[in-house]
Amino acid sequence: DPETSPLIKVDPEKLRRDRATKANYDRWRKTISQCMADVSEHQRRIIEVKALRETVSELEYALDISNQELVRDLQPKKTEAQTRVNELRQLTDVIQRWVEYAHRITSKKTRISQKHDDLTMSMTALDTGNRDLRTVERELDDKRDKKDTLNTRMSRLGKEMMQLNTRVANLSAQASRMEQLVKDREAKFLKEKQSTVRRTELNEKNHRLQEEEKKIIDQITALRPKIRVKEIEKHKQREYSKDEEERLSSNMSTFTGQMSSLKSLDHDISKSAISDKSHNTSLELIAEKLQKLKDQKKEQELRLQDVLQPELNRIQRSIADQESHRAMISGNLELLKYHDKHKTLENEMDCLEEELQAIEGHDVAMQEYAQATKQKTKSLDTKARLEGRRGGFVEQIHHIKRKLQTAEYKNIDDRHRRAMIKHDTTQIAVSDLDKYHKALDRALLRYHGLKIGEINKIIRELWTLTYKGQDISNIEIVSGMECSSRVAASKSYNYRVVMSKAGTHLDMRGRCSAGQRVLASIVIRLA
């Protein structure tokens, strides 16, 4: 009977208290779970802050060492590079002067060559009565000596120019190596800048984590009274659960005893039914009673299961959650220890900051560090711009290289070399032909001058023999080319007949008589 059975008898007031206690326990458990998530996050952030501080310290130490090494390595390199740049400039000036000297010597050599040719021409064209052969040969020897001296000087200057070119090539190679070294230093400097930026980010992150840590500490401080109250409730709930478990265990023992008695009664009834087959009517009655008892048994089992199963499940869950609660409480205690340790570390940091402020020159050093950081940032920006321009140039080079791979520019170096060889060969051929043409003109001019001289010699002899007057001492044919020895040979010549008296020459045209004209015509014809 549900009303009289001690197994299913439930006190409503006690059930209400149990439900209220369970609700309080669930709220406490939920609050503890939320707090434990915050505590775990706090512990994780404390570990992360510690790791970040160690990373920042290592980066600062590495940055200081790198800056010192960079300054120590770049100073002599900079001095050496400046010295070499000055030497290169001096060598460039010297090379320019030597090139100017070489151009001057070349121009002088050309002029000397021209003068030598003109002198040779003038020697053959001029009358031998002005200068004798020894004087001319002596002048030629002097000119040859000057020419040899100039050739020797030009050879020496050429050797010096080759030495200077070799030295310039060596210095260019050294400058390339220095430029590569500077690029390596710039890459190292960029890496240090990235380390500085990373350190700044870590400092900012550390600051944010400290603020979040303070907020979590404030929240934990506010939750401590609630945690104490929940621990007290937990202790009470644990004692109540233990008493309830003992009570339910005793009820379960009683129910088990009743079940055993029912099973023994059923067994006896079965035996009596087998031994006494004649009492069929009594057996049917007993069977009906047995069926009724079985039905009552099932109903009571169902009622007992409906009433006691939630309590049993709740007790089992409570027992299962005790270990997690114990771990949560241990985590809370560990959190408090870490909080105390954090406070100790903050006090040590404050002491260190006070000591740092007490150091002489701290502000000046910080200002210099800020200025150096600003200058470094500016230099890195300049470098970034230059790297951008360099990237543009590299892209342009790649574009030109791709263009050179097309059919229009394929093997352009070989074709350009062949065209230049052809052009230079043509220029040399043209120059040689021009020289040959000029030499031929000079030879013709010399031959013409010689023949005109021979004719004038014969004319002078014939005129001396035939003409007995005193007004004209000599006549001769002039071709009109003796005025300038540099004039090239012409295709036609303007011949004229001149008469001379006491070294004075005049054209005979319009200044002589008819007889003198006829005599001159006959003499010229005979010559």
C-alpha cells in the first residue's frame, strides 16, 4: 500500500528542502564553474605574461648587443669606404687629366704629321736657292727626334692609363664588396627593427594582460565571500546527502527482504501446486491471489522507481561531482598563491623602477634612446622607399630581359657586335682610302711641281739666250698652286706667265709688248 509502505513514504517538507538545497547546489556549481573558467584564463595569462616578459628581456638584450656590434662594425667600414671613395675621386681626376693629355698628344701628333707632309711637299715645290739641303735635313732630323720623343711619351702615358684602368677596376670590385656588406648590414638592421616592433607589441600586450589581470583579481576578491558561503553549503549538502544515502540504503534493504519473502512464498505455492493436483479450485484461487500479488509488486516497483530513481541519480551525480569540486577548490587555492606571488613580483618591479629613476642620467639616456629610435625609424623609411625604387628597377630589368628574349632582340649582342665590326671596318677602309686619295693628290702635285720646275728651268735658259733686253730678266709658267701647299690637287689648273726683275714677279698679260709676247710663246713652246 503506498500510504503504509515505508519504502515510498516521502515527507513533503523534507522533499521541498531537498529540492531547495539541490537548486542552491546547482547555482553554486554553476558559479564555481564560471569562476574556474576565469581562474584558468587568469593562470594562462599569468604564464603568458611571464613568458612575454622573458621574451622582451631577451629581445632587449639581443637588440643592445646587435646595436653595439653594428655601431662597432660600421664605423671602421664607413671610414674605410669614405677613404676609398676619396681615392676613387682622386683617381678619376687623374684619369681625366691623363685622358686630356692623351688627346692633346694625339692632336699634336696629327698636326706634326701634317706639318711633316707639308714640309716634304714644300721641299720639293720650293726653289732650292732659298734653303740648302743640309738645313732641310737638319730640320727633318729635329722633327723626327721630336716625333720619337712624343711617341715614347705616348707609350708611357698609355701604360700609365692601363695601370690606372686596372686600379679603377680593382677599386670598383672593392666598392661592390663594400656595397654588398652595406646591404648585409641593412638586412641585419631591418631584422633588429622588426625585433623592436615585436618588443613594442609585446609590451602593449603585457600592459593589456596586466589590466585584465587586475580586473580578474577584483572579480576574485568580490567572489571570495560567495565561495566561502558555497563551501559551507557544500559541506552541509554533503552531510545531508550522506544521511539521505544511508536512509535510502536501509529502505532498499527492507525492500530487498520483502522481495525475498515474496519469492519464497511464490516458490512454496508452486511446490504445493505440483504436490496437490486434486485441489484445482484452491489452486486457481491461489493463482489469482499470486497474480494479484505480482501486480501489486510491479506497481510498487514502478512507484518506488518513479519516486526514488531521481534521488538516486542526484546522489550519484553529486558523488561524481565531488572530485571535480575538489579540483576546483584546489585550483582556487593555487590561484590565491599565484596572486600573492604576483603581488610580490609587482613590489619588486616597483623597487627596480625606483632604483632606475635614482640612476644619474636616466632621463637623458631615455631621450637619446627615443631620438635614436626616431632616427632609426626615419632611416628605415628611407630604406623602404629606396627598396621600392630598387624593386621598380629590378622589375624594369626583368621586363627588358623578357623583351630581349623576343625575336626582335634575340642574339642582339652578337648582331650588334657584328654590325659594329662591319661599321668599324668600313670606317677604317674609308679612312685608308682617304689617306690613299690624299697621298695620290700630293704625289700628283709633287710630280706636277717637278715638271713645271723643269719647264721653267728650260724656259729660263732659253730666255737668257734669246732675249737681250734689260727690263725682263726671266719668265716662267705659274700654275696657281704655289700660294698654298695644303691645297689638294685640282682637276684643272689656272696657268699664267709671269715675268721677273730683281726678285719681283708680275703677270705678263697686259704688261708686255707684242714682240715680247711672241718670243715668250716660242720659248714656252720650245720648252
